[in-house]
Amino acid sequence: MMDLVYDLEGNYLYSSQEILSEDLPITIVAVLNQCYPEFDLDKKANQLDLGEVVRYEVQLNSQQQRLEVILDEEGNLLCESDA
């Protein structure tokens, strides 16, 4: 499923597509495994297409915590928050 997001004036902002975590780029998975070894990936993630750049929004789960992280295409962590 793909969502298209527009501002109030009707200008396109970005699209969001749900993907399986197993379809994430290997770079993203490697960074997540290195930075969050005690967490498991949710079965699904979101790929955000912002025109010239792509972001990945991923849910991570441990026994005690649930996180949501956003990474760029190179695997740089852009945002982390409790989910």
C-alpha cells in the first residue's frame, strides 16, 4: 500500500510505501543489527520517497522497549523515538 502526502495547498510532499523488513536494503539492516543488537525488526517497515532522497522508517522491538527509527539510504540514523 502506498500513501501520497500533500500539503494544504495541494503540493506533493512525499510518498510512503509499506515494505517487508526483509526487503530493506542490506546497508540498513547491517546498521540496525550493529546499533541495536538487542532489538528485533518488525515484519514491516515504511519507505519514504521524498523526491530526491529516500528514508526508511523501521520499528524495533525488545522485551522492554519499542523504538521507531528513521534512516537515510546510507544507513545514517536521522531520528529515534519510543514507539
